[in-house]
Amino acid sequence: MDPAVELLQKVVAAMKADAGVAAFVGAKVYDRPPHKNSVPDVPSPYISLGPHDTITDELADCLDNVTVTFQIDVWSWGENLAYSRTEAGNIASAVRKALHRKPVDLTSGRNAELVHQGTRFLRDPDGTNHAAITFECMIDVTR
């Protein structure tokens, strides 16, 4: 299996299993959220995976280092805490706590550890609060 694909599957599973994340979104953690008429059909708040990039460096004749940089998106809208950035900020914090500096057991590689790179808060034109959380993971992959 491709190391990036396997990593992202494990990231979704880790967020679903984390009590701190689940306290905010329950099981609403998606690779891609369910859609209806090209629009996400999920109640607020929820988490989805955003874009990811993969860079491969040769370390040795038989070993590559695959760096995967990926984004996790938090979506929140509504009233009270959801109206402000508070809910999205609290969820983003729970995601960071659940994943930062956590090792990931992969069949496609080894020495994988998630590192939080940063979080960006946005307000989309429709008023949705959006936190874009960036992580990086370096994976040693045998050729």
C-alpha cells in the first residue's frame, strides 16, 4: 500500500478513536464527507481530510524517506460557540493533542511520527468557521 494512503487512513482512525476529538464531533471524521448535490451533507461540526503532498528522498540504495504533508480541516457553523471561532479552535486543539508527536504503525514503512506544523483559522464566505491544521510525517520506506 502507498505509505501516504495508509498514513491518512490511520490518521482518520486515530481521530475517531480519540476521546477528546470525539467529545466535539462524535464519529464525524471523514476522508471525504458524505455529499448531496455536490455539497457536504453533514451537520456541524465535523472534520475532513484536506490536500496532501508527498516528497521522496533517497537515503540509501534500498531505503527512501517519504515525507507526507497533509491538512486536516475542521468545519463549524451555527449559533453560540459555533458562530465564533471558539468551537473550531477547541476542535483544532483536540486534533493537535490527539496527533502531535504520535508514532504511527505502518505496514508500508517505519519510524513514522506525526508533527504538527501549524493551524490556520479562516471564516469562509458563507460564515463557516474553518480551521486548516497542517501535519508532517517522515516515513522510512524500503525499496
